[in-house]
Amino acid sequence: MSQLDATLGALEIGSIFSLILYGAATVQVINYAQANFKDHWVLRSLVAFVWTLETVHSVLTIHLLYSLTVTNYGNPASLLQASWSIDLQPTFTSFVTASVQSFFGYRVWVLSGRLIIPVICWIGVFLRCLGGVAVGVTSMQSKTLPHFVAQFQWLVTSTIVVAASTDVLTTASLCYYLLHRRSGFEATDRLITKIVFWSVETGLITCICAITIVACCLTMPSNFIWIGLLMFYAKFFSNTLMASLNARNFHKPKASVAFDSTGHHFSGVRFQGSQTLQPEVSQGNVALRLKPMGPDALHFEDSFDLKQRVTASTPV
């Protein structure tokens, strides 16, 4: 591998992947807006905030790529000079990852009803933010990238390790509490299994990327492979956030509900976690509604004819 392959080549490949993932995240944001979810304004603001950060991050990526391949074309020495567009990227990366990890920490709180693990996650998020800002500031103060790596390699690796540890804790907690919400109701259990597998897959992607960044930074500090990986690291988090929100349109199991219309008596269907389907009778029909408890809550709404005994299969 030539020196340019490991420096300029790594930055170009990282930039390309970063922009591809930004496009994927943008499509998911559009899908989220079109789905018209009745989410709290805080959650909608989080989506807008993360997408705005990713947009700025992508602009910085484009500027860096243009600067290296056009403005400084034929000047290999420019690769060693720290530029503002690459100095600012760690800060925006930390803000994106912190925002998404805070959201998943909140999900752990909703599922568990306990603050111990979420607080630990949020402390990790805070440390990750401090580390990202510190990396950006020290990078600006360094004369060259090799000088920065020589002096502050420990800061980069420590920040990424904290982020990866927070990911592992959050993913493991989500899986644990989701599995403990199994109710014996087949459709609900199937949905929980899907969410658990999805949580493991997305958490595994970000953890593998973080471990790879740390390994490359420690074993190959003289090239820019670890920087190329870091350029699209945050995009995994934004795509994970949007995928988890949009997945509510797809993770809809079927529930079988049987009841007798004699006397129009129906007590509702109870789910684990004090979620209950309560009947609302109107002109011979009954509508069952399950009030969502948060981003992970299920939604159940359909109506049934009360003229005879019915066994209905309806989306949740």
C-alpha cells in the first residue's frame, strides 16, 4: 500500500461512505416526516437536530475532500496540515452520537422504570461529548496531524472506548428489559424478538466500527485509515435512530382477539407492563385502543362487529 493510498485514499473512501450514509439518513428523515407519527415535539426536535448536525458534518466532509483534491492538488504536504474542516468533525460526531445514545438511554428508562442504567449511559454520553470537543480543540491547536496523533492519541482512543462501552451497556439493557416484557401473547412476543434482534444488529455495527477505529489508531497512527473510519462513524448512529423510529410502520404483528357479543360485555386485553386494550362501544361496534407508553410502545386500533361471536386478526 502506497503512502497516498493510506492517507488521501483513506480520506476519500471515508468521505464517500459518509455521504452515502448521509443520503440514507436523509431518505429516512423524509419517510419519518411523511409517516406523520404522533410523536412528542421533543422527539421530532431530536430528529431535526440530528439531521442538521449530520448536514453540517457532510458539508465539512465535502470541503475537506475538495481542499485536498482540488485546492491543494499536487501538494502532498497539505495532507499533513490540520484544516478547520477536519478539526471540527470530531465535535459534530460527538454531538450526533451523544444525542442518539441519550435517546436510547431514555428508552431503557421507559422499559425498565429505573434510572440506574440510564444515568450511567448519560454519564458516558456526557464524557463522550467532552472528549469529542477536546479532540476538536486540541486538533485546532496542533500544527500538523502527526503532531496531534503523537500528543493526543490517548484522547481519541479513550473517547471512542467510552462511546463503545455506552453502546454495549445500552444495547444489553434494551435486550434484557425487552425479553422480560414477554407476555405469552404470540404476536407481542414475536415483535419483541424482532426488536431484540434489531437492537443487537445495530449495536454490533457501531461497536465493531468503534473497535476498528481504536485498533487502527493504535497500530497505524502514521496513516489516516482511522480518520477515514471516523468520518462515517456518526452516520451509523443517525441511521440507527431513524431506522428505529420508522420501523414502527413495519414491526406490526397480528393479534387474535376473541370475545362474545352477548350483553356487549368485554373487559379488554391486558398486556404486560400495565398496557390494556379498553373497549369503546358505539352503535354496535367496539373499538380497542392501546395507549402508547413511549417510543417503544405498541399501537392497537381496530373495530369489531358485535352482532356475533368474532375472532379477529388485526394489526397491532
